[in-house]
Amino acid sequence: MLNSRLLAQFIAVAEELHFGRAAERIGIAQPPLSQAIQKLEALVGTALFVRNRRSVALTPAGRVFLAEAYQWLKFEDIAIMRAQAASDGTVGHLSLGFIGSTGYGYMPDLVGAFRRAYPHIRLRLVEMNTRDQVENLTTRHLDVGLLRLPLPGMSEGLLQTRAYRRDRLMAALHCDHPLAGSASIALSQLAGERFVAFSRKQIPAAHAQLIAACANAGFYPEIDQECTQIASIICLVAAGVAVALVSGNLSSLVHPNVRYVPLVDDLVFTAQQTAIAWRKGDDNPALASFMSVVAQLAD
């Protein structure tokens, strides 16, 4: 069977073109080296050297085989170095789930910092809501998630979380809405408005937060539309169909027909916590590298 030792012996003879010097160079006796080359030629199925009492020369097949032998040993060295780097968390693979609303500020900043710090870790990004991220984390289809707390109960005991960013809800209003020019408003000023909300079925936590926040402000929201994507919510606001409560980091999602207005309400239900989630006991070195970047950027 072809192996690195046999290739190194062949390369020594090919470079020295002398069995005695080649044997001395690699630290073995000449007869075992000659036997090794004979074994290699039998394995390849053709002569690699032309030998006589005065000289040793490579055959055409030997010259081709020498080039391939160099590549073989080079790839072996690369494989070793990459394995060592993977163990150190400087190369490898990492799959990151993120909720759509974090794509406006949080996720790009985090991913950009991670790629600058660890350019040789291959990162796969997948947009998913919190519930789907939890499911894919537990089934090992994701390594780490950027999502909203609290997590669904099915994650209990399986996942770890770390708080990342905390922000406040704000009102998204059509530019012609009477309150669109306000510096800030109380949530109670939106009583009687039609709301567009995240889907109760697909994104239950965000849906429930809207209801709880409005209830604390003294009214029950009239939910006229439901969406699964934040971009769809903003489009409906832009169309003048409804108003919405959205995460404060979405102010970078500019639409000419939409105005974002901060809420003066300082209630638990008007705050949102973004977190990082991963499997307990996951020993992927690339995950440890990712978490080191999270530690630098987290609030």
C-alpha cells in the first residue's frame, strides 16, 4: 500500500539519483532502500528508475510520479496543519441561524466582526424564526442561533443562551399618519388603530408581546394583518394598511413611506432581548471562536 514513508524514500532517490547518498540522507541502509523502491515500482506497475552500475535516472513515468509525490506530501502537510488549526478554532465550519429582524444591524455587525477575526472559518447563514432555530439547534442542523428570548419550552435542558442585545419597541407608522412627525409617543395613543403583527402561529412570542404591551397600555390591539417576515410588515405599514410595533434596531430599514417613532412607555413588554443560543456540551472549536467575538460585542 502506498504511504508517506515510501514516497519520501522515492523522492530521496529521485533527487539524489544515487542510492547510497539517498540512503544516508534518510538514515537507512542501502539494501532496504533498494527493496523499498522495488516494492513501489511493483505497486505502481511500471519502472520509475533506469539503473546501471554507473548511474540512476528517472524514467518518464518516474518524472510524472515525482511531481505527484510532491503534491501528495504537500497535501498531507496541509491536512495536518488544517486539523491543528481546526482544533484551535481558527478554521472549520459553523452554521448560524438568525431571525430576520436582526438582519438590520445586529447580525451584519456580528458576522462582519467574526469574519474579520476568523477569515478561514466557513460560515453558513440561515434565516429562521426563533422556534425553527431551536428545533434545528437540537437536531444539529445549526450550530448557533441569533434569536429572541424567551425560547420555546422544548429547548429546556438542551440549549444554553447568552444575552446579546437589548432594545425597545418602536411604532412603525405611515408617513402621513398624524403621529408620524412626533419625537415620541405613548403606546396608548395607538388605541383604536389597526395593527399588522407577526403570525400568531409561526412567531407566537412576538405576537404575544404585541398583545401584552398594548394590554399594559390599556387597550386590546385590533390585529388586521399577520406576517411572518419583518419586511412584509414594513411594506404593509408603507401601504397605509396598518401600524406596527417593531424592534428598535429596525430604524436602519429605511422606507420612504414609513416613519419610526420611539415609545415613551418603559414597561417589560416594550423591551426585547436578543440572545445567542447553542447546544450544551458542543465542543466545536469554531463555536468557541464565535462566542469569543460575541463576548466583545454583547451589551
